[in-house]
Amino acid sequence: MYLLAGDDMKLRNVLIAVSDMDRAIRFYKEIFGMQVILDQDGNVIMSEGLVLQDVKIWQRFLDTELIPKNNMTELYFEEPDIEGFVKKLEGSDFEIEYVNEMMEHSWGQKVVRFYDPDGNLSRLELR
């Protein structure tokens, strides 16, 4: 038997761990146009439901080391001008590590995957 999420349960945010909060905030502002909604000393809520948490806080909760670039999660974005976004990404002062540079699938879908400065995976597709 499956229970469906009703009025009581809602996914509110996605949290990622970051080692340099100022750099992470600047990255998500400059690259994705997000804004800071709430800053609570080591926990920052950005627009679009993204939460940045200081890696030291997250490690303390988990009582284990974190593994950057573990490829277990992906932040998924859609963009109507993917070529323009890639130019913006390449023109930024962030060192971008691509998982795959912009490519086009056989069915016509364009996609690019890359890591943020802390090794969190992002995917951008043509909307």
C-alpha cells in the first residue's frame, strides 16, 4: 500500500553542503540569479528552495566526512537560452568543472552538467 503525500507533507527545500558560504552565495546569485531569502549563520535559504549549509555543521550532524562529486544528487534547472547560459558560465570568474559540456541528445534535448565550487552536481536543460 502506498501513501500519497497529502496536505500535511510537503518537500520544502533541498539542502547542499558548502565549504565557503560567501563563495557559494555568490555562485548561485551570479550563475543562477538566486537571491538570499534568509541567512541564519551557517544556514542560508536561497530563492527557488535551495538551502546552503556550512559543511562543518552538516558533518557534525552526520558524524562523517562528506564526499564532494559523489554524483548521488543533481540540482536540475531548465533554461530557455541554454547557449546564452553556457556563455555566462564560461565568462564567470568561477572555475567550472564540466561533467559534460553542452550536448544534444538524439531526440533534440540540449543539456550541460557541471559541478558547483563544492562539488555539488548541477544539470541544465533547454526548456
